[in-house]
Amino acid sequence: MCIVATAVTLLTSLIWGSTLFFLLSDKADKVVITTTDDSSKQDVVSILRKMESYTETGINFREYSSKLLDVNAEFKAATSRIADEHFVTSAGYAMDYFHKAKDYWKKSFDDEYGIYTTADVQQSWQSASTLIDGLSSRLDSQ
């Protein structure tokens, strides 16, 4: 009875139509849950595309930093619903590139030697875009 109550509680806590499989172990006290959630993966790609679109609009540093904070919160919520660790890791790398771009951009303000340039920012954005394209292609091929 306890397993059924736990399963019902877990089922009701899942969000946005994930496909849910319960795999009961040979021990009656354990329930393993695996989720396959293509809609959450699509949400992550859309969130990353949103951040990518901000880089194409002539945004200033303050606006970029604010947008990055907002998008990062959405990103963390969306990736927490995905069981595919490889997908989450790849998406995380793309988000990391947006953060690196912000760091390079900020450092360029105080860089008297010209070590950090807009080329570093642009390269980070390009790397993020390449990863996002790869994630999108993987979703399209499924």
C-alpha cells in the first residue's frame, strides 16, 4: 500500500506530460522512476534560443546580464525535469558559454592591455549557438 501511495504522489508531482515508467525492483520498498520528456527538452532548446536571440539584437551589457539571470532561472527549472544526462550536460555547456561571454564582456571594461575583446564574447556566443544547433538536430532526428 505504501508503494502505491508513493507512486501516486510521485505521479501527481510530475509536470507537463512526461512519459512515466515505473520499474519496481525486486525489493518492495524501492521504486525507480525514469522520465522521457521530449517536451522539456524542447523547452530547454527554446530557452537557449531565446538567449541566443538576445545576442543578435544590439543589447548592452546591463540588459544582457539581466536577461541571462532570467533565462538561467528558466533553464535550471526546465533541465531539472529531464532524465537524459547527456542532453542536460550539452545544454549546460551552451548556457556556460553565455555566462563566459558575460564574463569576457565584463573583463573587457577593466582590461587595460586588451586581453579580453569583443572577439572573445562573439566566440563564446558562436560556441553556444553551435551546441544549441546540435541539441535541436538531436530532437529533430528522434
